[in-house]
Amino acid sequence: MLSIPFVAGLFAVSSFWLGQVNSLTISKRGTCPATNTAAEALASRIQSHYFNIVTGEYSELWTDANTLEDIHTLMLAAGVTTWDSLAGESYIGRVANTGIPSWSTVLDGSYDDAQWIILSLWKIADYQTSQGKSATNYLNAANTIYDIVSAQWDDTTCNGGVWWSSDKNYKNSITNHLYLYTSAEGFNRNSNQTYLDNAEKTWTWLEASGLRNSQGLWNDGLDMTSCANNGQTTWTYNQGVIASGLGALSKANGNTSLPVQAEITLDAAISLLTQDNILKESCDDVTSGGSSCNADQQIFKGVWAKHLAYYLDAVNSATSEAKYSPFLGSLNSAVTHYGVDADGDCSSTWYAANAGGGTYTAQSDASGLAAFNAASKYGPC
Ligand SMILES: *[C@@H]1O[C@H](CO)[C@@H](O)[C@H](O)[C@H]1NC(C)=O
Ligand SMILES: *[C@@H]1O[C@H](CO)[C@@H](O)[C@H](O)[C@H]1NC(C)=O
């Protein structure tokens, strides 16, 4: 009998604290209007300068997917409908809406590209839903592509992982980082246990794969003879996509060790892949004739920032938000002052003023846009 008031008292205390946590969550601010304005200017430039209304493309499939994703993220964040018709006009949207050509034809055996498209389709679906329109075609397309990727899991060579391509000769970080994220986030969206099982299987494999080095950074891939880490470049985007995947899995299965693992890598990227506290791809060089980053590599830094925001979305932790906010502010400032030029395009280089080495492409613009979006949501305002 004596224990009853004691237990009731405990409940009162714990629900008091739960109430505090909930009110913190509810009062969390939205996105930053000034940063959204900068992002909208960059998105307008991308549309006027790079979007081909005839083909529905900007440049190449996977970076186009990221660009579409970022423009829809921006419309959701800023509460605007400026690019309302874009999804239907885009090549990816047309395929989703018509089924022609087949996704296997479009993907052409590239299983990292496939998953960037899933992420763009989800964001388009979120936007369509926000406008009271049907998202069915986009969600069905995402499911179709997910199944194509899942069929590329192979337990035989190096004990697991999704093949990078239909050549079946490489297992790399990005394809499997993406598969962790599409699986875990897919479960968070659709509650389908197959997705959660795939996410857990993928993290178990990644954790034992040796792909993360002693500095906490993920190298490009495996040596397919020895199955050891091949020591190739620690690209920035890998260090972001692993974090969003671990954050989403933690949200799905409640394992609180996973954000700790994610932050080991995020912190290593901030400490090791930067100059003057600004992300710097190893191939970035602002000096004339300097940068050797190809078009793919020019979008990596923005992908890192976007997936840090996805990580923060998933873990919903005021502590983690406070930890990474200053760095997102640093990126926002760098893109604003060193990235964006007089024409409104964004340089591929952010770490210092461009002295002729930076390049201006659809990919570098999309990279800047992704950084603005992430900073708008989680940086200082
Ligand atoms: C769950 O996802 C798998 C893989 O995409 C699919 O085959 C299965 O039909 C889904 N289950 C349900 C109940 O939707
Ligand atoms: C939680 O994640 C950690 C880090 O990967 C792992 O070592 C541990 O086994 C997981 N716990 C459970 C209960 O799955």
C-alpha cells in the first residue's frame, strides 16, 4: 500500500519532464527566412540557367535527382509554390508518371544513382501531399526502385553489401550508406518490416566491413580481392549519408548507440575535411587552374550538409542541434561570401574566395542550395 503513492509520485515527476521535452520540441523554430531567400535566389538561377524544359534535365541523372530534392525541400521550408510544376516537367517525374521507359532502363545498372532518385521521389511526394495532390506515382516509383536495389544485395562476396553496379565488381561505401538510409527512412515512412530488416542487416555489414578507417572517416570502397578497405578517398558525402542512415535506423529501432557512431564520423569530417572550419573536398582548390573535382564531386559538400540535416531530423536532439548549428552557420556564410558570384551561381569551392580555380556548374549550384537548406533549418538565423 505504501508503494502506491511513491509510484504515483514517480509518474508525476516523469510526466513533468516529458512535458518539458515535448514543449521544447513543439517550440523548435522553423526555417530561417533570410537563408530561404538566398536559397530561392539560387534555385531561380538553377532553373533559368540549367533546367532544360524539353528534356526535363539539368545535367546528369543522379545530381539532377539531388537538385529536384533540394528545390522541393526549399518549397516545403519556405512555404512557396514557385516550382510547383517542376516535378511533372522533370525527366524523373515523367518516368514516375508514365512508367516509360522502365526504371531498369533509366537506372542502367547503377545502384547508387538509383537511390538518389528514391530520395528525390520521396521529397517530391512530401511536397505533392502538402499541396493536397496525389503522391501515388512518386511513391510507387520509389518502391519499384527500392526493390531493384534490394535485389543487388549479395552475401557471397565480402560477406554482404549491395553491388555498386550491374557489373558486380565493386562494393563501395556510398551505395551501402544510401541503402542504410533508404531502408531505415523507408521503414520510418511506411512501417514495412522488410525495410527495417534490410537497414539492420546493412549496418551490421557496414560496421564489420572495415570501410570506416581509424580516423572515423569512411573510405570509398573495398579492395575486391582482399575485401579490405581500399584506402581510396574519404569523400565528404560519405561522411554525411552514413550519419543520416544511422539517425534514421536509431529512430526506427531505438538503439541510442547509433547516433554516437554517426557523430564520430560527422565530427571527423568537421575536423579533417575542412579548411578554416569550411568543408573542403580533397580535389577543391581555389587557385587558378587548381580544382580537379569532376562534376559529380562538385555536389558532394552539399550532400554532406543535406544529410546532416536529415540526421538531425531523425534524432530530434536539442544537444545535437546545438552542436552542429555553428558549423552549418559557417557553411552558410562560406557559400554566401565565397561561393555565390555576381551572376548568382555558386562556385564548386567554398573554403576561400575563388581565385580562378572554382568552377560553376549545375552541380556546384545544387551543392550551394543544399547547404542553404540545411543551414536554414539547423543553423543560426
Ligand atoms: C514490404 O516491402 C517489400 C519490399 O519492397 C514488399 O515486397 C512487400 O510487399 C511490402 N509489404 C507490404 C505489406 O506492403
Ligand atoms: C546498437 O548499436 C550498436 C552500434 O552499432 C551495436 O553494437 C549494438 O549491438 C546495437 N544494439 C542492439 C540491441 O542491437
